[in-house]
Amino acid sequence: MTREDLIRFDSQLDLTRPSDEILSKKRGYYVYYNIPNKLTHTLMIHHHTCGHCKYGTGKIKNALKGRNGAWIGPCHSKEAMVLIIQDIFGTTPEICICCA
């Protein structure tokens, strides 16, 4: 699903449907913490409609969830996510170029 598909999908959520209401609560900003690459990869902030993030599920369909890392979020704003990541990891995350 491309970013445009995700944005279109997100804009068409019907909040009267329970499944869409649950998905709407996953809107926001996420950071993927990649454990094997934590020393070589910068933490990136992604919007829920980003093709890398996809509501915090990631882009790899058959990935073993939690094996290599985890999505942190959602958070209501980029600024709040920066503060959370700085507090937890002591580093400042970057903004994904797809989400900037």
C-alpha cells in the first residue's frame, strides 16, 4: 500500500464502525526501535500514513513482531514523540523524509 493509498484509506474511515474507530485511535506518530541496528541506525519518527509505518505495523508483511524491534507509539505530535525518545533513549530522533 503506497502512502497515497494509506492517506486515502485513512480519510475514508467511518468512525461509526467499531473496526474503523479502533484504527482511528492508532493515528499519530511512531518510532521503530530496531534492536540489532540500534548502534548504527538513527531513530526515525514516522506518521501513521507513512509507507514504512502503516499504523505501527511496518512494511514487512511476514516479519516476526518484536523479534528485531518494536514500534513505539502512537503519539499525538512529532514534538511530543521527540521528548519521549529523548527521555527513553537519550538521543534526538530524525523525521522520516517521507513524513517531513
